[in-house]
Amino acid sequence: MTRGAVRVLALALAALAPAALAAPPPAASEPPGALDAPWPSPDPNSWWSDERPKPAEAADPLAGRRVGRNAAPPIRLGADPLLYRLWGLPPLQGETLKSGEMILELWVRPSLTVRQAVVRLVVRRDGEAFVQARAGLGCCTPEIGRRVGFDAKLDTGWAPRLLKLKDDPLWDAPRDVRVVEAESSTDSICVNGVAYDLVLATTDKFRSIRRACDPAEVGQAGDVLEAMLSAALGHEPRFDVAFPKGADFSGDRRAYQALVAGGGALKPAANARPQPTPPELETPELATPPG
């Protein structure tokens, strides 16, 4: 090939290069939507009417019930209904219980971090038990930041274990308490700890308990806290990280036992309200709602 022919060939290849770069790639063998293929835009006309997947049973184990003449009193415990929506939970006030059923709820609020959590346990009269749990950052933004959670059906055997908790002496204690040592006439002051708000709802018992900060306070609720968190842990690793000690409240329980053994006591706080008795219920029960 002469030098002139080589030059002509080089110019021809240079002219073809932009066209080759602009040519569409060969059709992929993957189906539409695979790899980096974009999803089609939703049809505005059918967005509001298209069928959507129904939520799993564990997302609201008491859903779809009709309130009859002999219905149980409405649940007016817990947080504000809008706060439940922020955490992705059905408002407690909209749930309907039947004889033999129970709802347990726990709000966890540490004092030195905005990482909060909420756990709801439901026991139905068919013997099934469910857990709904959420964790997230409850501060500084309109939404719950980095919220994670899950809804799960619990293994067989959890229902009777949870039902025993409704007879725990904790539910007969004052809602809010103060720690009084035997050798002191003043209340102990705690500024660094975790506040736990607990709710029990059955057809004939409604209770709200808050135990905050002091290990002796928390220790009185140790049995209930251990059972509730044991049911919630082990389903979602990101939720479990919020509880570095797991469901171990043995140290708090010992602090409460030592307080009582030494002549001290948990006495009603000055602003403690009486527990509600159905159907004369109060609203809402959490004076300082989580978040």
C-alpha cells in the first residue's frame, strides 16, 4: 500500500469515528428494567386507581374490624395519632380489641442521643402474636431521620408469655414516681439515662407507666422491659444496634431491689395522675410525646 493510500484510509477512519461513537449500543439480552435501564414513568391517569399490594398481616394485625354495639372502650392511651404516622405505625387510638386480646407498647428515649425507638406487641384471641418495631432519629427534621423498622409474626409460645405481663405488679404502680432513699428526705436526681414509656391495653385494663433515668425506677419495670425487647430483638440488625445491652435489665433490677431492701421506695411523683379505668379514659397519656 502506497503512502497516499494509507493517508486516504486514515482520513476515512477519522471521519467514521464520531459516527461509530454516536451509534446506539447493541440490544442487551436482559429484560426491560434490568441493570441500569430506567423504570417507566407512572401513568398519571391510573396512579390513584391502580391496585396496590396489600400490607402484610403483621403490619396491622387488628385491621379491618367493625365496631359493634358491645365493642370494647376506645383506646386513648399512647402518643398523638400524627406521631404514630411519622413512625409508620397505625395509631393506637384506632385499634379495636376483643376479649382476650392485648396490646403492649414501649417508647424508648435516651437523654444523651436523639436515637429513639418504639415497640408494639399485639396478642390476638386466636393465639397469634405480632411485633412492630421502629428506630430512628427523632430530632431536628420534620420526619423521623434514618427510620428503620419491621413488622413480624412471633413464633408459637410468645402469646402466653406476653399475656402473663398484663398481671405484672408494675401496672398497679403510679404512672410517674420519684426515688426516695431511706436515709434521705430529698428525692434523688438523675440527668443521664433512658426514659421508658409503657402502655398496656386490654378490654378491661388500660395502663400507662413512665420510668425514666434512675436505675431503681427502670428496675421496677425490668421484667416487662426484658420480655418486650426480647420479642423485638433479632429481627433487624439496624434496630438491634440501638440497644447495645440487648434486653438485659438485671443491673436495673438489682438497683430497685437494693432500694427497697435499704428502706427506700418509689413514691408517686407530685404530678402523677391516676390510672384510667374504662370507659372513662383520658387523652393522651404521653405528656411529653417521643420525638
